[in-house]
Amino acid sequence: MPTPPLPVLGRRVLVALALAVLAGAALAVSSVSTPVTVVADDEQIELRTHGDTVAAALAAAEVELGPDDAVTPALGTSLEHDLVIEVVRAVAIAVEVDGEEHELATVADQVGEVLDEVGVELGPHDLVDPPRYESVVDTEVVVVQRVEYEEQTEQIVLEHDEVRHETDDLERGESRVEQEGREGVKVRTFEVTIVDGEEADRELQDTDVEVEPRDHVVLVGTGEPPPTPATEPDAPSSTGVWDRLAQCESNGNWQANTGNGYYGGLQFHPDTWRSVGGSGLPHQHSRAEQIRRAEILLDRSGWGQWPACSSRLGLR
């Protein structure tokens, strides 16, 4: 048997009840919120939000982000119960390295991370101020200094001494070089610190004498000269050859000083002059004195001391 239709009033009551149930359900849904914590600018903000993403929670907490700020978790992450959202503010920092300055905004925690962002590779001795492990907080400039160490050497000349020994093997007033002097060489080795291409420090590491100096030894005569011959010192028979030799050597000018390193009528070298007992320079002495010293040299070494002119004059 079919159910009789409800009266009009009854249908209205049922519709009203259904609408009430739907409205209550909608109210219940709209009242659901998620508790989260936002950590930003050294503050901890606890709130309940009806949003469903991290971005919505930040908006609800009235936290504005800069273009380089970092958010953890990401802005599009769905909210979860008691989720902690952390905002790290980017800081402006400059890095000075290799003569250039790099400016950037970073959320790095340590100086070393900032260097990685700029792409700075450090050598084993490079210096960083502040150090790599220091916090970026309160750091405005990071300075990188390139440091290298080099070994350098320098040579120092060691002057030789002159030693004079007396000997009666030579007549008084005569002298002879027994040993030629020689300068020595000392080498010093340094460790040099180079900072950004310029020397900053040097430290002596080693000193070594590679060549010892050798004394210049001169024998000085103390022996008595033999008796002077009774012949006239300026007799033509004994001195004429010297005049001819002087004419060849210096055009007969016994005071010759041409600047060629040889002096007097017979063109003595100063070392040779001193070796036969001469003092000063040859051209400063008389003709007789120059001949006297020449005769000593002749007795000792022969006419070869005047090779060209003695040959020309037929003396050898």
C-alpha cells in the first residue's frame, strides 16, 4: 500500500532540519586550524592558522620576506600540527680577494660558506679575516690574503786581508807578492713571505761560506843591500842601454803618465815597481832611481820584462 504524502508543513520542517545540519557541518570545517611556530628576527611566534601552507602561516604571522631570505621548510610545504617554520634573514657582506671586492646577500652561517658562494679557493697558506669558522653575524667584510713562501739567496763578498812578512831574502826596500789575495763568497738563504704579491717578511734560514777569502801576502825585504859598485851610476856604459830602452818605451819621457796603467821612462806597472822596492809611482822618481829599480828587475827576471822593446833593440 503506498505511503501517503506528508503534509506540506512536514516537508518544510524536514528541509529546515537538513539545512541546519549542513550549516553546522560547514561551521565545523571552517573552525579547524593548525598550530604552528614561526621563528624569525630572534622572536618565536606561536599561532593557529586556517591556512594550509608555510607561506600562509607566514602571512598570518605578519612576517615579510626579503628577496634573499631563506625559509625552512619551503614556502609551498603543507602545514602540519606543531610545525616549526624558521626564517633566516640574508645579510649584506663583501669579500675582498685578489684585488677585487665581491658584494652579496647571504644566509650562510659561517665565513667559509660565504667564500664557497663567491667561488674562492684557498691556498694552503692563505689568510682569512675573520677566520673560516667564524659566524657571519656582525661580519661586514671578509678579507682574503694570498700567502706564499719563497726561498731566496744572496751572495756577500768577503774582502781579503793583506799580510806583510819580513824576510832577509830580499833587500831592504824590496818587496814581493808571495800569494795573490782572493775574495771570498758567503751565501745567505732566506725564507721570504709574499702576501698578495709583495714581500711582507724574510727570515734568515742558513749561512754558508762557499769560498773562503785568501790573504794577499807580501814579502818585505830586511836584508842588507850589497855594496854599491864604485862605477859612476850614470856612466854611459851602464845607463846608455836604459836610455835607448826608455826611448822605445816612452819616447824618452822619464815622467811619462799616459793613463795606460804604466809609468815612467821604462813603463813600470805599479805592482812590479813595488816588487823591486819602489815607493809611490815610478814617474815620481828620478831617472837614476828608475834605472836602479830596473836593474834589480833585470837581474831577477831578465829583459823579458820589456818584451817588445828589448827585442827591437836586440837585447835578447
